[in-house]
Amino acid sequence: MPGVKESIAGACKRFEEVGESRVLLQRSLCILHLFGIGTMRNRLCMTAAEEGFTHVLLLDNDVRLDEPDILVKLVEANKEIIVPWSDQKFKAPALLAVPSFPSGAGVLPINWACLSSIMFQVSVFEKITPWPFFDTMCYCEEETTFQRWRLLGVPAYQQTSASVSLLRPPTNMWELKPEKLLRIQTPGNVPKMSIR
């Protein structure tokens, strides 16, 4: 969405002052709309582990990084799982994290957060394997996922001084029309280059 690529480029440029960064694009691999997002997230996590990264930030294509030093702030928080504070300007605000903290309150523990932007220390994957995500396709996916991580000994945190903007509300699957949700996506719909 508008401004997303530019915000990522700015954050990576700023991070280059303290470390190396790399942007990887994971195209859709979903045969059915939204069925397989956990697998796509896991592929990025596995690539980060396989290629020796220390951290991986998963970022949806509708999330704009609000400040150039966001990557520095997230890494410097030194938490195994951390999410930024999410700004939303929708008519009907969605619940994006529990508990909900004000911007600038510091680094605080959370029960769960929307998975549209989340950073892991790659070393944490040894604790939360087989890889962090499941394709649960249920209500309360985030709550369930974060609860599993907590029970495996890895609580999550929010860096409220590092902000992102959600450019559209989270997708409520029950609001999708059945013909869109249940339409099989063939390699013609999913770019063949992304299937590898």
C-alpha cells in the first residue's frame, strides 16, 4: 500500500548504521484465500534461521513503519518476541493488542497482538518449534498463538515507543463473501514465480 515500501527502505537505511538488514518478500502461496498464511510466515522464519539472521520482523503489506529508527528500537528492546505499537485511524477501531497501552509507555508485556507486525529473535525458534505459526483458521488465532508461546516459556512484549500504522483494518474472515473466501486460487492466480 502507499508509503509502505518507502517506510521499510528508510528503516533499513537507518538500521544500516548499527547492523545489516535485508528485505525478503513472501508472495502469496494460498490455494484458498487466507488459508496458508501461517505457512508463509513460517517460511520467512525458517529462511531467517537458515541464513543466519539474528532477528526477523514479519510485516504485512498494509503496515507502514512510522519512524526510521523503529528497527533499532525493536532490536534494542532485547526481547525474544516483540511487537510495535499500532496506530489505527479506522471508523470502528479493531482490538490490536491486549492489554492496550498508550503510545510511549515503554516496553511492556502483552497477552497477544495482531500478527501484522511482529519481531522475533531467531534463537527463540529453538523454544517454539515446530516453527511459530499454525494455520489455525479459527477465531482468536492471535490469542491462541501467543498463549502457546507463553506456555513454552516465551512471553511477548510491546515496544510502545516504536510505532506502525495499519493502513486498513484487520480482515474479519466472517465478513468475506463465500465466493471470495472459498475460491480456489490456481497458479494462474498465484504468481508462479512465488511457488518454489
